Amino acid sequence: MNLRQDIHNSEIPVLCRSCEARHRGLCGALGSAELLALAKNSSRLCIQPGTELIGDSESVESFSNVLSGVVKLTKTLSDGRQQIVGLQFAPDFLGRPFKNESALNAEAATEVSLCSFPRLAIERMMRESPELERRLFRQTLRELDEAREWMVTLGRKSAGEKIASFLLLIARNIDPAAPAGSRTASFDLPLTRADIADFLGVTIETVSRQLTRLRTEGIIRIEHNRHVTVDDLGQLEARSGR
Amino acid sequence: MNLRQDIHNSEIPVLCRSCEARHRGLCGALGSAELLALAKNSSRLCIQPGTELIGDSESVESFSNVLSGVVKLTKTLSDGRQQIVGLQFAPDFLGRPFKNESALNAEAATEVSLCSFPRLAIERMMRESPELERRLFRQTLRELDEAREWMVTLGRKSAGEKIASFLLLIARNIDPAAPAGSRTASFDLPLTRADIADFLGVTIETVSRQLTRLRTEGIIRIEHNRHVTVDDLGQLEARSGR
DNA sequence: CGATAGTTTGACACAGCTCAATAGGCGTGG
DNA sequence: CCACGCCTATTGAGCTGTGTCAAACTATCG
């Protein structure tokens, strides 16, 4: 009986036991048998910032869960102008169902750890588990909402409002210690100034100027160029243009 | 036998027989029994330009197919600045699965005809027909791709490139006579200058100036303010910034 | 300690915004 | 049929926010 219990426990793959994606992410849709099947083909990857994960118009043969770090999704015009069209945080899913050609680039913005599966494994499971497909669907809807939210920022906000909106976005997604609804935040920026510029549709110089403006006005503090502290998120929100 | 045949034909609801959505749209996922069930609760609406279809943060109790015309999806900042975050053409689907609160406004940009169902009817069918859910999923993915494409336009293109991109978008979706791959196009603009401005994140005046620029340079012709003819789409593409 | 990459700061230019005037289209009513 | 008002679009003149280019500063690392 004791033995039996042990066997039962071991039905959840070792790899998955402490994995966040199993709870809040995609794998929460799977039963232990399915998890086991998937885990057989999955591998954990640890990836350095700057590494390209998916190339534009490459065919994509794997799907992944983001376990930690930030992945940026970018699009580039023929003359080299670039725009970041999305950021993926843990436990987001990376990959495009129903299409094996990507229309965008995915690149590690920070150090990133992934749990990666072959495309076919996911597609098979999707056919068998409606719950899995539904989770993917929900994430896609969320990404669509976020993309549209960002379109307003890109099309209608001033540079200052863009920076404030960006800091709020990061604060909400990154700050490790943030109890939901907290009025302060402190975090490392996952993006360089150049990345922030590409996300906001402005230049590096404008990003820099607006950050120093927020700093001199006492809205934020910046240490080591990357670490930002916001003492009053309300003040930041007031500058984000809402 | 003859009778039997007749009965068989009549299994497709009258309303649906000539409906485009049954072929290219959502309803293509449904068998005749399901179509029949849905048609019982569906109604056709004909809507005047400017009519609000879905209000921001209203609860949405119906879903619709766009049968003709153009619907604009907008978001508004607290101070009134507005951004169009999507355009829906026939046979697109209107509605937000898994959420009955809309985060945006939907408004008829032109005269629009809709086929509308109660939310519950669609949700029930979605649970029963994986194919239906899959079609919704695919449309959502397509909308996400389009939103991201547009983010590049908003963030990185000049006013002239934005206008060219916009005209191409409309040409591809509206021109009734356009054989795919045609090198010319002729169509009525579904949006006013103010709407175009809200879509492109610029002012009315800028839209006007860039349109006259394209006109004086011989890229497009404009009649009655609304009708646009493009003799060489290639030239327009060259100015769209790609 | 020099080299390199990332960031900040300054001076200036210009695309696109603002404000204002004009023009065109269209329905209503005399 | 014209006159009028209303709405939309165009055009002009000047202003300003953001881009461009260049230089200085800082951090990190061999």
C-alpha cells in the first residue's frame, strides 16, 4: 500500500513537479497520464539574452512554455526599422498553432528558461484534449487584448505617456514581491533602452530623456541603469495617459 | 424519393442558404442540424453607419457574423483620444468568447448587415462542436496577426507610409471585383477622414495632406471624396514601407 | 587600465500637430 | 431654382515634440 502510494505520486513527472506552468500555465490542462507522455518529449532549455528563438518566416517545429525571463516578439520592416509587438512572461506559451511558419521573430530579452516540446506532440494532444486547446485559445485572446491595448499606446500617447505605460506594464508582470494591488514596485528592467525604444515606437534618446525626466521629478528612482523603484504607482498611472 | 430529397434540401435553413458566412465564415463549421438550431435563434440586422454595436465595458449578450459592411473596433483614453484597434469585414465574427464584458467599442463604419445570435446559443454549440471552437480560435489568431502587423505601422511608419498601408489594407479587403493578385484596385473608402486618422494614429489634416500628395503624384485617383482608384498597386506598396 | 557597449546629454532639424480659414457636397426650405 | 446651413474635407501658417547627429559619460570586463 505504501508502495502503491509511491507509484501514484510518481505519476507526475519529476520535471513537472515544481513547474509553474503546471499550475498557472498550459500544462494545468493536462492529466497526469498526458503530462507523462508530454514530459517524455520535453526538454528544459536555458537561454542567454539575445538568442533568437524563432526566426521570421522560419518553420517552427517546437512549442515552449516560458518558465522564467522575458521573450520579445519583434517584426522588422525591409529597411531595418523594428517594432516589438509583444512580450512573453512566465508562464506564457510560445508558438503559433495551425501554422508552422512564423510571421515574427522571438528573441530572449533576458536570460530565459523554457520547457520545449515538439510541435507534433502538442498538436496531437490538442486534438485529444479540448481543455488544452481551450487554454491556448484563452491565451491567444489575452494576447489579442494586450496587442490592442498597446495599439492605443503606440498610436495615441506621447513619449512621456508611453514610458509611464511601459513601466507600469513591467511592474505588473515582473515585480517578484508585488502583492496584487500594491502601490509600490521595484524591479529590474528586462529590456535595454534600445528594446524599450522598439517597443514604444520611439528612439533610444527619447526613452532616455523621458526616464531622466521621471527620475528628476521624483516619480521613479533608477539604480545601475536597470533597477527601477516606484514609490507611488498612482503617480505613474496619472502620467500613463490611461 | 423526390419528397425525401426535398426534405433533405430543406434541412438548411432558408436564412442560411445564400449566406456567405456559411461558406467562408463561422457557420461552415456547423452541420445542417446545428445550423437549423442556431437559425431558430438568429436574426438579421441592418445597421446604419455610426450605430454603436458594443459599448465599452458593457456586457455583451450576443454574437454576430458580419455579412456586409465594415465594423470598426475602437478604444478611447480617458481624455477622449481615440484609436481604432481593428476593422471587421464580412464574414468576420463579432464577439468575445469567455468574457461577457467588452474592453472595446464596436461601431458600424458603413451600413452593416449582421446575423446575430444569443451568446448562450454559441457557447453551447462551442462546447458541443470542437470544429466551431476551432474556427473561432483561428479567427482570433488571424486577428492577433493583423493587430501585430498594425502595431508596426503605428509604431514605425511615417504618415505617408501609414496612408499607403491603409489603402492597401482596404483594397485587399473591399474591392469587390478584385481577382486575387490583381495589380489594380477601385473601391469606396469605408471610413471618413476622421476614422482613418483614428486608425493610423495621426490627425485628420495629415490624412488629407497625404492623400492629396498621393493624388498629385498620380499614385491614386479620388472621386467624390470617397472613391479611390489605384492603377498600380505596386507603386502603392513601394510607398507602404513594408 | 584601456576597450567596448550601453546610456545620457546637447544642439539643431523637420515631420506632423494646432489653429484658422476656405472649399465642396448635400439636404432643407423658401 | 437658388439660398442657406451643416458637415466633411482641404489648404495654409506657424509651433512643437520627437528624430537626427554628435559628443561625453558610465559600467563592465578582459
